[in-house]
Amino acid sequence: MDRTLVLCALLASLLTATVIAEPLQIASLQTSAMAGNSLSNRHWADLNPGKLKLKSASALIVDSLGNEVYAKQVDQPMPIASITKLMTAMVILDASLPMKERISITKDDRDLIKHTGSRLKYGATLTRDELVRVMLMASENRAANALARTFPGGKTAFIDTMNRKARELGMNDSRFAGPAGLNPENIASARDVVKMVQASLDYPLIREATTTRSIGVYPYKKSGELRYNNTNRLLRNEAWSIEISKTGYLREAGRCLTMQVELVDEPLIIVLLNSYGKLTPYGDSNRIRKWMENQVKG
């Protein structure tokens, strides 16, 4: 009888300890997260935004905790040009379509909006995987159009899916009217572009393709290799550690660039929209890097 009472008491003691420990553990995690935010805020306290002179009309820098390191005209929706292709890639990958399926370029894939050219002539054939890669790294417009055309339900269904994905990501200031970014009605705010980049980081193919400097493909049976280079020239600069990137250009959008980079030992998302001058986004990026490296005290 005494043994039974002792065992019951021990069991009750263990149960009580477990119940008490769980809230303490949760509280500890919450405290840790709050401390992380506090540390990050102190980390950026040395930065003087008045010393950062950027030429891009809209600019936003966000750290991994969601803290805004720098913000300039970040809520106004504006054309984002080929940054659109990040959304195009996510929609394709979400659909779980066969990536090794070969797709041929047709007249339906030509640009009827800006009448841009392409190295993919009618009849060029690549796998869906290759089309995603050349679309992301070299901003190949016909690749984007071919991916949308061969989507279940066609291009109309594809654009509907792009907008639905945007709503799911909380991109409330965004609208998509085409897969390539050629339509100036493809708009987003800088805050929304950050959300799109954050979502894109979950796709290994997007991270790999947007940071690959160069690839070769064979779209024609009787021709040799067709080589594509990445449109982001910062990938050739060893001073930069880039985890994902996308450039864009349209007359209505100016020059655009978004990246997740490692700066001052922190992962940061940079969004630069509506820059005029071919090299302006790269100049602004280097100004951001120097601004942070010179002012953040370790």
C-alpha cells in the first residue's frame, strides 16, 4: 500500500514538472526572439540614412527579422519589368509540371508589346527546366511566354495563377498582366517585391538559376551551344555574396534590381526600382554596401 502511494506521488511530481517546464520553454523562446529583434535594431542604430544618396526612385533594405534598414518610397506600386519572372518561376514550380518535358518556341511566344528580339527562334526546343533557367538568369522573354503558353489552361490561366499567388503572399499592392514583365501593367510596391523575394528563396532552382553566371543550352539540332550570361553583373564581383537576384528593364519601369545578399554578416534583401541609367542599380548597390560597411560597428 505504501509503495503504491509513493509511486503515485512520484508520477504526480513528474507530470507537474512537465506541465510547468513547457510554458517556461515557450517563454524562453519568445524572450530569445525578442532579444534577437532588439539586437538587430541596435545593430542598425549606427546607420545614418541621410548619408545614403541613392538614385533609384524606390529603395528598400530589409533584414532577416523583417526590420527595415532603409526605406525610400516603398509603398507606391510601380512597374517592375522582368522582376516579374520570379513570380513566373514560382507558378511553374508550384504546378509540379514535368521539368524534362521539351517545349518548342512558336510565333505565339513572340513579344507583341515591346517587340523585343530573342535568341530563341521559332522551332527552338528546350526542356521546361532549361526555359526556367534562361528566363531567370538571362531574362529571356520568349522562354517566359512559352512557359505560360504550355501551362494547364494556357496563358490566361497562368496569369490568374500569378495574381492568386501574389494574394497568398500578401502582395496587396501588386498586379500581374503577363509572364515576362513586358507589360507595364505588371506592378508592385517595393514592400511587395520583398515578399516575392522571400518566397522565392524557398525554391532551390530559383536560387541556383538567378546566381549562375553562365550556362550553355542546345535549342537547335544542327547548331552548337547557345551560351547565356546572367544579367546581374554584380555576380562577377567577388565583393558581393548573392543568394538570389533578378534584374529588370522597361522604359516605364526604368532599371530594376532585387537581391538577397550577405552584408556586414547579415542576410539582407535589397530592392531598387525605377533607376534611370544602365548602371544606376549597380551604383546604388555599391553605395549601399559601402554605407553599411563604413557605419555599422561590429
